[in-house]
Amino acid sequence: MHANTRVSLTAALTSVAMLVALMLTTMVAAPARAATSFADVSSGHVFAKHIQWLADSGVTSGYANGTFGPSDAVTRGQMAAFLYKLVGSPEQSLPATPTFSDVPRSHVFA
């Protein structure tokens, strides 16, 4: 690969894929409770316990309309926010110049 070649991810992660990645990254067992607080995640959903754990842990709150969107795409910014919350939202200082050329300092996930 050439130094000036930009690599971009074209395949979007779904919310469930993000969930699996978070659970594997932290190696946290899902709680026993299967009922969720999201209208679009039934207690029979394969990841119901995991999704509710994320909500109970403050990693995600879903959408304002009470849904989670288990098949929705997850952006890089959203994934960064999930990981940041997962590790306890540590204090940070933003660099003087943006680290990524496609993310301005004014971006919600900067």
C-alpha cells in the first residue's frame, strides 16, 4: 500500500455487530435478565440480554423513540463513543490539531 492511499471502511457495522465486538473486547458475561427496555428487541432476541446490559451499564440508551435498532448501521464515531463510555468516560485533552482529517473539532464525536 502506498503512503498516500487512504483506507476507508465501506461495510457498516450493525448495532448487533457492535454489541458483539464490545462484549468480546471486554469479555463481560451478559446478565441473566432477558427482558429489554427497547420496543424493537424482544426477550427472545438472540442478543436481548447483551443489549440490555449495554443500556443498564450506560454504554447506550438507544433512540429517543424507545428503540435500539439492532440491525442499524454503526458509524466510526458512534463506536468510539460506545468504547469511551465502556471504559468509564475518562478525562481527556483534545489535541490542538485534529487527529483525523475527516473529523473536524466541531464534530459531535471529536
